[in-house]
Amino acid sequence: MLAKQLSQAIAKTGLTVSDSQQQQLLGFVALLDKWNKAYNLTSVREPAQMLTRHILDSLVVSPHLKGERFIDVGTGPGLPGIPLAIINPDKEFVLLDSLGKRIRFQKQVALELGLKNISSVESRVELYQPEQGFDGVLSRAFASVGDMLSWCHHLPAADGCFYALKGQLSEDEMAGIPAGFTLLETIRLEVPGLDEQRHLLKLVKA
């Protein structure tokens, strides 16, 4: 049932996702469901809802990513980083979160699903100093855009981009983009099966 739901939804997105990648995505949902009972990783309890609200919600960002190295800030159980890593095996994703139980979960997912292109880091974002900057800095439900840019300003490479995944856009939040940053694009995302607004903001250092 979940497999059918996933394949039909992916068809609507126009993304190319192989059968083995779809199996990995379903495996991720199964692990999230299992661990969630003990560790409370997400408020979404139903696997079918996880598929829509977490997996598809993450995957629709994929066509907009430019580059090879990404960091997912405040990733929680690995969203959007793990679904994006599954369908982009040629890209690298660093998953950053300050809670140990989330990091342990991500590492178990990587182990069980055989994901070689993710690495998990337990740290507060403002304390994390990467050896080199990233092509993209992703955040989903992490903070306001203003806070994200303030806390993550040191993470992108010189030509790197910030990708903020948002629901409904508030004028206050958009007005609160700090000086020194430019909003390149606001993209409306369509998530199959979800009746709520989703947006992707692409920002760069001015």
C-alpha cells in the first residue's frame, strides 16, 4: 500500500526515482516509524502521513539543488537530507543536529540502508566550523529565515546558496531578511497529497 502511494506520488512530481531508491525511501519510513515510538523523533505518527509530510515534502526540493556538497541544518531525524541523499547518490550531505538521539537514528538509517553519501554531526550550528564551505545550506522547519541566515552565515562556500524550506510565507519574516543577504528566488513547491502551501526560498550573501 505504501509502495503504491509512493510510486504514484513520485510520478506526479516528475522526478526520476529508481525502484531501489523507492525501496530505500520506504525503508527510511519504516525505521522512522519504529524509532519514533521510543524516541519521539517526529509528531507525525502514521507512516502514510510520513510519506507525504516528510518524504515527498523533502524530495520536491531536489530539482532546485545546485552543486555537490550540502549541509542540512537542524535536520532532526534527517529531513530533508536523507530523502535527498537517497535520490541524489552523486551528492554529499552533512546532517547537523544538536540532539544525540537524532544523530544515533541517522547513523542507524545510513547503516541499514547502505547510504554512503551522508555524514551526521552532533553540534549547535553556530559552533560548527566546516573545513570547507558548502554549495548549499538547507533548512526545513528550523528557524525563521532571519535566524537561519544569522546562525548559518559561515557555512556556504563563496558561491554557495541558502535553501530555506517554508510553509506559508509571512510578510514579517520576509521583511526580516538581514542586511548582507539577497533573496534570489521564491519557488512554490507542489507536494502530492498535501493541501498546504510549501515554498523554497533561495538566498545568497549579497
